[in-house]
Amino acid sequence: MPEYLNRVYEKLKQRFQGSLVRVETVREIEPNAKEYLNKLAKAGLIERVKWGWYWVPDKVKDVWDFLENDGNFKVVSSQTAASFWNYDFVHRDICMLKVKDRSYGEALEAFAKHKGWNVQVEYIKEPSDVGYVKVGKLLVEDVESTIIECLQNWAFADGFAALYSNREKIKLKKLSEQSYWIRISGTNVRVKQALEYGCYRANELAEEDLFPVKKTRLNDEFVRREIDETIQKVVELG
């Protein structure tokens, strides 16, 4: 292989090994990025993911290994984030992520599909649109945002298990305020109502004051029944 391609490849490994990288980003360090990346891909040293995007290979065991080393902005979210907070109470093979860059999101989904990973991407306007914390090398949606999002999307087991597992550090009053105007998808039930009802039922089943709530009613029979079944499992297994 020509020396100039070796030089470019070494630059890529130093800065982007393990990451998806766009042609425009590489052009900042190498004016002939498009031509050179194409030649490196044909030589089998890097992988073309989709138009304008490449992967600079590194050893990866699974999707989590890749996500930890990929340098692009993404936040583990929803039910996948809940698995961090509830100790994998409900195991799910899907990996749900929030990203800002649509082009990166499309490249990420294409790359994951090629690898056989089940990745689902949701887009946000700005990183500040989602609350997140750093867990190891990953950015993960914070526990409060995760609980609200899970309840909103009917993932009651994920959300209430995360709440139960972190009950000693979560401020329920603040969580209730954050969820006041958010409704469970397809219903008129506010997440706040579902949250407080679930806490009340947990107190009843555990026969102790796990959460600082009063007796709470929930008029929607279907939602109430779903939460009752969920809380029973969470308290029994928690």
C-alpha cells in the first residue's frame, strides 16, 4: 500500500479507532479524505457504513463494547436506560439511544444492522433536551427522566422497578412535579397520577411507608389494573 495511505490510516487509528466517522470530519485533517477513505475501504483497512460514513475498526465484543468506544454523542435512553437503574429487572435485547445528529443516527442504525445488533434511535434537537449522567464510558439518561419516559410509554415494569430500586435517593415530590403535564400515551392519565398511585400500592403491598404518598385513586380501570400487576411483581422480586 502506498506510503501516503499508510500515513492517513495511522492518523485515523490515532483519532477515530473504534468510532464511526464522517468524511467531512476526516477532511479537517486530510483534504483528500473522500478519495483516501474510499481507497482504505477497498484495501479492507476500514469499513464503509453508508454514504459519507466509515468505521475505523477495533476489536468489539458486542454493541456495548462498540458504544463505549464510539466517540459520537449518544445517550442510552428509555427501557434500555431503565436496565441500568433497575439492575436489568426486565431484560431487553434492544438498545435504545437518543442522538442529535440525524446523519450519525442513520449511520449508527445501518452499522448496527450489519453487525446484527438491535438498535433503535430517537432524535433530539439539542443535548440539553435530555437529562443524562455518565456511567462508565457511556452517557445514560438520568433515572428521573427514565422513569417518566417509561411510564409515558407503558413500560410500567421498567419504570417502577427503576423507581423502587432507587427509592432512597429519588425525591418523589420533584419527580411528580416533572411529570405533571405528561400523559400516558393514548390516555388522559397523567404520569404523575400513575406514579403516585403506584407508590401508594407499593406501600400497601410492602406494608410499610416506602414512599411519602397518601391514599391515591386512579379512575382508569385498564391503567390501574396494569399498574397493580406491575407493582406486585416489583415488590415481590425487589
